[in-house]
Amino acid sequence: RIAFNTANLVARFTGYRFELKRWGEQHQLTVARTDAPAWTAICRDIAAAGFGAVEIWEAHAAPESLDRANAALWKRILDDLGLRPIAYAGGLRRETLQICQWLGVPHLDGSLRGQTPEQATALCREFGIGFNLENHPEKTAAETLAKIGGGNEWLGLCVDTGWFGTQGANVPAEIRAAGRFVRHTHIKDVEAAGGHRTCLLGEGVANVAACLEALGDIGYAGWYSWEDEPEDRNPLESAVRNRRWLEARLRG
């Protein structure tokens, strides 16, 4: 249950060079340049790295450029390359939930985009799609959960191990604290607290191996979406290594 998060390719159209603070510019560039041939090439590269599932970043299937017909084409390209779409990474709004329906993914993982817990719950119930809030500035699971009113059947957490590492959190402890509300994961490692320079899984401060143990302890049965958005290198160069690293520990 390991997936490739296509947000890893945030810098694909700028030669894998960008600054994290300019993420929005990369998002817009990706929206503009992701046509059917580009999406096919992305999916082909992911499949070649041995992945059988993807979490689709909003910029690769954006409401601004994707209608129902193109969504069907995107899905057919995934099917042809043996890739299962398991989640959608983006902001919660009516338009992105519609994309989720078209692509056949069960939940959206990312930001609330100003929605209250009540508004978010009503939207998710209407579309039959779950939402999991991804931690970024939050230092604890409790702080993250508070933003979705404590969580419910439609609203949960997407634990980003790397961002908790950036905040200096004890990540396995926060996973255990969130318990049953951990509905999705972004498995990432960072070099040091206080920054978000990503690195190979197991070589940073997020204590990813212990995070996997903590997920097992809480009975987590969801997907492990590998995430690495480096500012100075192509993440596909380490994709096979990181997939195998995860597989070895999840088998144990």
C-alpha cells in the first residue's frame, strides 16, 4: 500500500530547481503545462519506478483545466500504465471534490481553504468524498485536529511526517496521539528541524521507521504515500530506493 505522490514532481517543468516559497508559481506552471502527453510521461516514469498507485497532486488534475472528458482520459492513462489513483492532494472545495469523483478517488488530502469544520463536513457528505487535513505549521496532532473540530466520519488527518519533523515534533508520539483519526499519510523525511530540506527516508529527523511502527500500533490500514519535493534534484532518482526502503519495513 505504497503510493507515489505526484506533488514530488512540483519542479519537473523547471529542471527540478525551485524555491519552496515559490510553490504557488510552480503550481500554476504545472497546471498550464500538464496536457495529455505530459501526464502520460509522468505516469510512465512513476510506473517505471515500480509504483502501482498514485496520489494525484491538484496541479496535475486541476479544476481550471480538467473537465469530465479529460478526467476520463487521465484515468484511462493511469489504467493503461497499471497505476491506481488512491487519493487527491489539494485544497478542499467543490471543484476539487468533483475531480475526485471523476477520478474515482475516495479522499482529498490537504488544506481546508477557509472551510469551517461544519462546511467541510457538509461538502464531503454531499460528494461522498472524505477529507484529511495535512499538518504543515502545526506542531501537534491535537492542534491539527482542532482545525477540523476534532474529526468525524468525513474529516480526519493526513499525517505528513516531514512537516512534523520540520516543526521539531516527536512524530511517532503525535501519530499515536491522533490514533483513529489518522486516515492518510505522507511519508517524508527532512534533514533538520526548522527547515524543510528533504532527504532519503531514514536519514533525517522525522524518525520514519518509528513512525511506521506507531502507525502499526494504532491499527492504521491506509496508504503510505511517499512524498519528497526536493528543490535541487529529481526525486525519481531516489524513488526506487525509497519504495524499497518502505517495502522492507512494512513487510516486517
